[in-house]
Amino acid sequence: MAIQEQLSTVAEFEHFIALPEHRDRFFELIHGEIVEKVPTEEHGLIAGNIFGFLWQYTRQSGIGRAVIEVRVQVPEDDYNSRQPDLAVFTDTTRPVVTRGPVLQMPDVVIEVKSPDDTYASMRARAAYYLEHGARLVWLLYPAKSLVEVYRQGADSDLLTGDDTLQGAEVLPGFRLPVREIFAL
């Protein structure tokens, strides 16, 4: 749901989200438009399911950091400050950001479709993330229990409950049955 009528820059967005009345809310800046994120319980359960597996994988493998709702921004893009549902940054030598957005794209981005999202908007997100440095994007569709997988320079894949989601070369050895993601 868009909040304003005119396009905002990242600087204007930072001012907007710093206002006291916005302190406990989630917003993204998408192509200059301030959009509020309003996740459902189903959304939270599914995000939590996959996060648990990612957290365990990163701890056991030593590969990366799995994070929830971390804002990311590409420094040369003045009209986007995105907040994917989940992400993995594989570079653990980069200091952890303690204020403001991470100024790079995660290696892996995971988005869970909310009721107000369209399939086209989800795929546009995937394209944006890949265009700006993400190496792997997983789009999760709760109503259909499907996962759409995007990789740099490859066709997308559509996985069903009978398939296994894999981390490819980005998260080597990561394997998760799709049905586990959507177990409520």
C-alpha cells in the first residue's frame, strides 16, 4: 500500500521512517514510492519456517549470516531502499550494520507473497534484486505452496511440495523439502 503521492528519494524516506509515528511499522522505498509492509500470521509462520533452516545452515556451515527484515540499499540507487522478508549475506567479514540499511544486496533474498502482492510485483522484486547483485532469489507463494527460484544468468525454476529447495553454489549443501516451508 503506497503512502504518498509524489516520489521520494532515499534521504526523504530516511526522514519519513524516523518520525515517531512510524517507529513500530515496516516500510520500503520501491522506485520512489513509500510502501508499508503489513505481514499476516501465515506470512510470519512461513518466513519463520525457512529462517529456522537457514539459521541452522549458516551456524553449522559457517557460510554467511541469515537475517530477517533487514533493509538493504544500493548506494547509487537514490529511489530504492528494500526490506526483503529474509536474506543471507555470505560475507561474514563485513561488519554488522547497527544503524541504517546495509549498503549492498544480500547474496540470497527470500520474499513471501502477501495477499496484496501480485505475481508480477513479486517477479519485479526478483529482477531488481538480481540486477543489483543478489545471486539467488526465492519467491514463496503460500496460497499455492510453490517456490519460484531465480539465479543469476539462468532460467527460473518453479518448485512444488514434492521438490527440494537447494542453495546451489551460493549455499552449498543447503537442501530443504518445499513442503517443510509451508508446514503450518
